[in-house]
Amino acid sequence: MEWKDTAEVVVVGGGVQGMSVAYNLAKFGVKDVVVLEKGSICSGSTGRCGAGIRAQWGTEMNCRLGLASLNLFEQLEEELGMDVGLNQCGYLMVAYKESEFETLKKSMALQNSLGIKTRVVSREEALEICPGLSADDAVGFTFHERDGHADPFLTTFAYQEAAKRLGVTVHKFTEVTGIRVQGDRIAGVETSKGFISTRAVVNCAGPYAQFIAAMAGVKIPNYSERHEIIITEPVEFGVCPPMLMSFSGNYYIQQRPHGSIIGGCSPEGHPEDFENRGTADFLEHMSRTFVKVLPRTKGIRVVRQWSGMYNMTPDKQPELGETDVKGFYLSTGYSGHGFMFAPISGQLIAEIYTKGTTSIDISMLHYKRFERGELILEPAVV
């Protein structure tokens, strides 16, 4: 697209967060939005994610964000005019410890109070929901049928095309090299292709968010860690229709509609690796997990393995809102859940920018909470 050296808002990052923010800003009437992406659209963490979407969370804030995003995902194809690959086969949570099951039930009570219809299911019901499951050592299960997954590429491209129709400019292969601040507010963005004058920047840089923030003189306690995923050859659908997730079991596994089964886990040592390398240890560990949890997968072939980066915060909840540098906004630190929250977070950033208020109170997600010691610890993270 034709280079623009001025903008009302510059969005840094061309993943699903950046594209949702750009689309929603334009939808709310902002006329001059520019997205900067150092690679191609959806080439970073979004295109490498597990693609799950859920409302089963352990904190009220994440429950509200998750439910709001589910509501938006369910009508996103119609709104954006493109398929987003939505598949709602539910999330089946598997507890292997009594203490974990009690935590799931406590979280379920919170979810139910907010209108999320999570329920405890018996072992027999769990096997009906997931016919390939072997969980004789599990002590309990919860299930929410509206959870599921969507296609991260289709979703991001749908946001991009809808944003472009509303006048958003997207500059790919354009790296942000600096952010100019005058006094206490944003003045512009330095890039590998030239300077863009602007009075507002939204940081949607995913695993690079802390570096972009530092360019504006904003310190956030984020760190990025490598997570790996494997995917199998397609097999008959019905082995694992829902997303299987266990915190003590340390896995998430689901079957795509075309038959391939995808899975990942929380990495040991929380490695930082911006080269997104793959390891043989993970391949062996995850393959063993597949066969233990889904015995019918024994003997099928792994066709691909890849890595992506989670941008983590100390309480595993995001930073949303304007910073002390006027005009510098954060949509960062999603701790592996940026894809599932993107529909609502993009809307919330647009609301903050255009109205100064939000439809969901997100004041507790201000980045200064870490300095104040006001962490909102989220237990439901793999």
C-alpha cells in the first residue's frame, strides 16, 4: 500500500490483536489508522497459536473477556464478511487431583454466576463428548459447549480485509525502530521505511511488546517464552472433537475438523527463544501424552512441529489501556490467550481511544498494577 508519513493512530503488530484493534478503531470512526508489521500478516505468534477460544477461566476479569469474545466470535463471519473457521465443540477440562477438581468447580461457580453455562460431567459423559479419551486416573471433568476454536489465519485475514475496506493502511515488512516522545506524549514512530508522525500508538507487538514499550519510555514486566506444538496426519474425525485441557496433566489437545490432531503443553524452564526452534524432547514428550490420553492415536504420524511465543505477565493477565505516556496504549501480555481475546480487546481499545470509557471495566488491567502489587492471578493457564 502507498506509504503514509502521517496517521491519527499507528498500530504496531500485524497479528490478530493488531488487526482487531485497527478494524475496531476504523469501525468507531477513526479515519487515519496505519498498521505496521515487520513481517507478513499473521506471521508471528497468531499464526503459531493453538487457536482455542474459551470462557472457562478462574478470574472474573478473564471470564468476562472470554464470554464477550465468544459472543463476538459467533457473529464474526457475518460482520467481517469472511469465514473465520469457527468450530464450537467445547472445552473438556480434565482434573487428575482432587484439589484441582475443587478449583475447577469453584471456577465453574464463578462462571455460572456470569452466565457461562459450564457444568460438571460424569466419566461416562466425558467419553461421549470425547470418544477417544482414556482418563481412568482422572477424578473429575467440567465442560462448556460454547468453547472451541477458530482458524487464526482466516480470522486475522478477515479483520485485515474488513479494516482495509474501512480505510486502514497496512504496511508489511516494516520494522519499528523507535518511538518519538515529546514531553509526555507520543509524537511519531521511526520505522525501517521512514518516519510516521502520529499522536497515538497502540502496542500489539506480542512477544516483542516489552521492547516496543521501552522505545516509548514505558516499562512493563513482560517476558516471552517459547511454546511448542505438534500436529498429526488427518484421521477420522471423532477421536477428540472438543479441546481437552488439563492443568495438572499439562496438556491441551484437540482435533481439527479435517481430522488432524494438535497439541501442546507448558514448557519446562520457560525458555525465551525468538528463533522459535523445535526440540526433540518436546516431540517425544507430547507424543507420549497423545498416546496416554488418546490411545487410538498410537501409530499415527506427526506431520509437523512448530513453536511460537507467549508474551507473559506476572499474573498471566493482559495489560490493556493508555499508559502514562499520553497517546501510548497497550494491548499486551496475553500470556498465550491473545487470539481468543482479540475480538473484545480490539473493541475495548477502540472504546478507550474514542470514548474514554469501556463497555467492560478493565481498570484493573492497567500496567501500573504490578508496581502497586495488585496482581490478579489467573490459575487456568497451560
